[in-house]
Amino acid sequence: MKATFGAGCFWCVEDIFRNTKGVTSTQVGYAGGWKKNPTYEEVCTDTTGHAEVVQVEYDPDQISYEQLLDVFWGCHDPTTLNRQGPDIGKQYRSAIFCHDSEQERVANESMKKIQDSGKYARKIVTEIKPAPAFYRAEEYHQQYYAKCSIR
């Protein structure tokens, strides 16, 4: 099964998901914009409409979509619009790109549950939309932290 998340810089997010039990593979890329086959340099200009995302392949017998959403909510601040920490721009937005109507239903329920929990004082600004075209990022971005031994 597949899930796609935007939660800021894709290097960090990919590493977290790649090291999550039940995730069988990850790849980073761009989604949610209008430019076909964007480059990293183009996405960084904040003019393509794309978000940096991680696409996760997972085994539903080992981890549920709900558990992946828990990882997603826990790895970034979903209340900051178009930014994560020092990274600013629409490409760093919080987004869940759903691959079917069941994912969309579960994602909306999960967002409501976490908003109602009081964990965040501010409103969650995560966008939840059907999965658009995914453009795989350049090879040097794939598993960046593992390649650079950053942890």
C-alpha cells in the first residue's frame, strides 16, 4: 500500500518513515503543484506549487494507515502554514495526499481527533487532498540522511 505526506524538508521526514516498522520503502519527491517534472531548484523557488513529500510503501499487516498518520502528526508542526522551523515556503507545507477515499476519510478523522485533543493551541492547517502526480526527486535526495550518516 502507498501513502504520501508533506511535512517540511523531505530529508527528515523520509528518514523517520524509512525507520518505521512496517514501512517497506520510501522515496522523496514533489507533489501538489502545476509544473510537470520539476527540479529541486525549481521547487525551492516556491513558484511550482509543489510540496516536498515522501511517498511511503507499507505492509498493512505490520502497520496501519492510522499508525502512519500518528508518525506524520508526530514528526512536524501541522499548525504552521507553509513552514517548518527555519524552512519557509509553500514547498514545506503540511499535506496528506490520499490514494483513495478510505485514506481521505481516515486522514480527516485523524486530523479532527488530534485538533480536538488540545495538543495544539493553534488550528491545524494540514491540507488533505487526493494524491496528485508524484515526481521523484533527484537521486542525491533519496535516503539523504542514510547516505550522509546524519542522525
